[in-house]
Amino acid sequence: MNISHNPPKTNWKVIVATVLLSEMLTIAAFTITVPILPLILKDFFQLEGQELTKWTGFLGAGPSFAMMLLMPVWGILADKYGKRLMLLRALITGIIIIGLMSFVRSPLQLLILQTLQGGFTGSIAAATVLVLYYTPKSHTISVLALLQVAIFLGKSVGPFLGGSIYDSFGGRWNFPITSFILLLSLILLIVIVPKDQPKPKEASITKRSIYGSFHPFLLFLMSMTFSIAIAFSLVNSIFVIYVKDIVSEIPDLLDNLGRINGSIMSLSNLTMAAGALLFSRLTKYIKMEKMLLFAVIGTAIFYLPQIYAPNWQTILIIRSIESFFVGGITPALQYFITRYAEKERQGAIFGLNRSLDGLGLTIGPLIGVMVVNSHGGSFQPAFILGSFLLVLIAIIFMIVSRQEKKRSPDLICACQTS
């Protein structure tokens, strides 16, 4: 029985644009508290030193661990019951859980709610399969790049807004404002995006068929997602503390720490968006595997110098350049996955890939905290380790992609847009 869907050919651009706008608002909302979580821990619960570093690491790892466990479930349910429904589920649970964070009275309560948020509010995988459902195949790489632009723009607006709210009104206001923005995103989806058509029950895929017949290169792509997530998140959860240490040398700047962290994250995500757009355009002229390799190597090169920055302005510049290369990684990886994943189980596969991303984001912060604490609070070893991992990933990808080109030239060589 043919189980392929026939998404509406009219207004697909309007539908996709709405999902992209909704996802930008969603990511902006979810990242409002990112630059100020360590500051919230310090202000709300009077944490300092290694205790602050420890709980910051926990708050970075907890949501990712929950995401790792539940993303495959949401992916399978998206294939079975509808992709739009799973995105609505993420937004509704996010509104409730983040709203409750306004009332936390201990680091443990905040960790529990953050972990629930990670498990129940993952929107990126749901948005990815939803836009793929409505997008003609010839526009796949462009739409995936635009999705990353929307995500990066959301990540640029959210931290800056969050830092400004914290500096002006205090940390507890960040949570209700986040819930309000998620509500706007929810209304957009309900009003404009139609229901997608899930697979008929008789065509649903069994657990064995979902996980039992992956193409070897698809498994490798997922392992890349996992490894890159570890490399990125080694310093992400403690980056705010690193910036605080540098800014603390000039006491007058401490009052603007929220805005400084927000500015660094915002500009970094703007350059990620620019990178995603430029790299997607260049795939018309350069093969996708070369673009992905170039993006990973560029990220590795500019990952390390951040540790030698004498002030926050230098960090801002170096991290923004690094982020430009980061922008080319995710769209390329996702496009490879769409080439190697069967259409009828994209939800399950993207959910599993997002789960591996969550596992990497769980392990990375814990490793980063252990490395920093074991070296007397020095951040340098964590940056060195992250850069080394990215170089290693680039070398392994270069070897494996060459072997895959010999085995399946039609698939991997098709990953160049015309």
C-alpha cells in the first residue's frame, strides 16, 4: 500500500513561513533564560564557586538527558498521529512548565522543571519534519537552511532579551515572559498551519522496522550529531561563568553582566544565521560533504582562541566568527539525513537523531565541569578538548565520506543542489 502523503501544493510557502516564524519565536522564548541561569542560581539561592559551577552543569545536562530519552518517542508519535500535533504539544507543555519556574524555591526544584522542559518541549525535530512534510523536494536544502536561520535568529533575540529583562527587572520576570511568547507561537500554528495527514494505522511502522535497518552512513551521521554536541556543550554551560570571570576584573561592568552575555550570544547566533544562508547558497557550486568538512574545521580553528581573549569584546568577535562556521554544520547534516532516511519514518529518525544530540548535550556539560574543577577552575583545558574533538570529527568524516562515495555515489553525490 502506498503510504506517501500529498501535502497541499498551494500556499506551501505560507505554511512553511508560518512554521519558521513560530519556531523563531519558540527558540527565542526557550533561550531567554540561557545567559542568566548562573546569575539566577547566584541571586535566588546564593550559590558561589564550585557549587555554582556544579549546579550550572546540572542545569545544562538535565534537560538534554530528558530530551535524549523522549525525543524518539515524540518522533514515532509524529509519524503516527501527526507532526503538527507534536509541535503543539511541545508549546503547550512549555507554557505550563516554564510558567511554574517563577515559583521555584531551591536549585533542585529548578532542575526538576528544567529537566521536564527538556523532555516535553523539544520543538526543533518536530518543526523540521513538519516543514519537510510541506516542502517540495527541490526546495529541501533551502528550507532546511531557512529553518536554521529562524532557529539562530531566535537564539540571538532570546539571550539579549533575557539579559535585558534580568538587568532591568530581575530574574523571575524571565519565566512569565517566556510563557507569553510561547503562547503567541502556539496561536500562529493553530490559526494558519493545517493538520498534516499521519500514516494510516495499517501502514504504521513497527519498532523493529524503525530501528532495525539503518543505512550505515545514516548511523555515522547520527554519531556525528552526538559527537559534535559533546564538543559544543563542553563549554556552553560554563561559558557565562567564564565571561563573568573576565568581566569581574572591571567592577563597573558587573552591573551589565546580563546584557554582556546576552550580546555575545545574540551576535553569535546572528552570525550562525548568516553562515547557514551562505553555506546553503554555496552548495550550488561545492559538494555538500566538502561544505560540511569546511564548516567543522572552521569551527575547530576559532573554538580555541576564545580562552586567550583579554576582554569580553575580543570574546564577542572570536565567538561570532566561530559561530559563522557553526551555521553551516546543522543544515548540511540534516540534508544528508533526509537523503538517507525513508520518507515515511523521518519523524522517528529525526527524533532519534535529536535524542543523540540530547545525549551529547548531557555528557558535554558534565565533562566540561569535571575538566574545569579538576584543573583548579581553569577553563583552558575545556576549550582545548572541545577544539581537539572537532578536529578529530573532521578527520573521521573525511575518511568515511570518501568510502561512502565509492559505495553509494548516487546518494552522497546527490547531496549537491543544482
